[in-house]
Amino acid sequence: MNTASLRFFIALALLAGCGGSDSPKAPGSRRAPIFRYIDVAPYGMVRLGDPFASASRLGIELRPGMYRLDRVDGKPVQLGDTQAIFVALTQDRRVCAFHFIYLPDKTLAARIAEYQPDLGPATMSQTDSAGAQITVAAWHDSETLLQLSQTIAKADTTFAASLVDTREGSSSNPCAH
């Protein structure tokens, strides 16, 4: 497995955890709820909690319940500065999480600064795992967890994010508390 593939799978594995009841709460007050959708032109909105459209329309299934959003030409959907977008589904095919891999054109501090005017300050954490240094900024409200992460392993830096549905009450939702 090459270094780029290994970094991708490390970032995806770190983001695949779906925030349980011990998920960090954002300190201070927020001015707006965390967004729960992405706009995938020309297909329209894909929202957390909604049924996922046919894979033939929006993406390819990487494994059961995990899709990469693709364009009509078969290349990954790239919104803003994302390199790839993945959609995690519940057993009943509802969207429970979005996972984003970002291009390395901004620092983590710059990415955090983009969200702070709307969401307030983030809860920050740092860990070391298998030789990688991982920094996570998180915002959490009653329905949604947003995490931005930076993983530094050797000379490589990977930026990723997760947007997770944390609503309770659906036993089939692996992202719920």
C-alpha cells in the first residue's frame, strides 16, 4: 500500500467513529445550528437523516453503507477545497454522516476560523496514535457533530472532516448516541 493510500485510510478510519455520548460539547454560545447538508450539483441537497438516492446517481459503493460521491464522469465530487466526499448510511439507507478529505491548501487554524463566526469556538483535542499526531476541532449541538482534523504522520499532513447525525431515537442509526 502506498503512502497516499495509507494516509487516506488512516484519515477515514479516524473519522469513521460516529461520536457517542462522550462527544465533546462546544464551549460558549453558538450563533447558528450546525449545517446538516451538502449541495451536490447537479443532483441537489444531500441531508443528514434523509434517505440516500440511488448509488447509480450519486456515487459508488465502497463497502456496504459507505459511498464516495462521484460526478457523472466517474470522478469524485469536489466541493470547495475537498479532494473527496464519502457518505455513511444506516441499515435503512439514511445518511448518518459525511466524511471529507481536504486538499492541503489551508492550515487547520484557517479552516477553524471559517466556522467560528457561525458556530463559536471549537473544542480542541490532540492525540498521538501509531506515530501520527492528530489535532481535532469539534462543534456539537443537539443533532449534529462537526469535526475538523489534521493528521501529521512523518512528513505527510492530511486534513479531513466529519459531519455526523447524533440524534437519538433511531436504533438503526449507527451514528446516534
